[in-house]
Amino acid sequence: MKTNKEYVLREIAGEPLLLPTGMASQKLNGMIRLTETAAFIWKQVDTASGLEEIVEKILQEFEVDEEIARRDVYGFLRELYVRGIVEDIPEFAGNQKL
């Protein structure tokens, strides 16, 4: 699991934003505003062994129900995966229903 290196996380005016660079900036003209939780998830992608590890980290960091944490992690990363912003997620590989 890894982030697409053409997207960088920056904090601008106190808000976490994903900014496209390089070729990605030709596909996405703008930026993606993230919540605090989404930014936390993004920061875990390159070092986590899988989605469940990120769910566990969310549970340690935030006061949230486990089912909600799991839904948010899987849903957010599924959207990024479909758009090519996050790559190599084994849990999603080969799943045609994304």
C-alpha cells in the first residue's frame, strides 16, 4: 500500500489539503480538502501493513466506534484507490465492484 507520490499533503491556513503535482495536476485542477481524520489516514498509508492496521491506529488516536472507523478507512481509501491517488492496496486488488 502506498500513496501516489504526485499528491502531497500540505497544511494551508490551518486546513489539510492534498495537492496534485506533476502529471496529476493535469488530471485534477485544484486540491482536495481533508478532514483531520482523513489527513491522519493519509499519513499512515505508506507505513501501514494493511487497512486493518490503519483502523487500529484510528481507534488509538480518536474516540470513535470501531465499525465507524473501519467504514471510514475503507471508504476513504477506496475512493482514493479508484482515482489512483493511493496505490497497491491488496484488499482492493482484483475487486471489480469498487
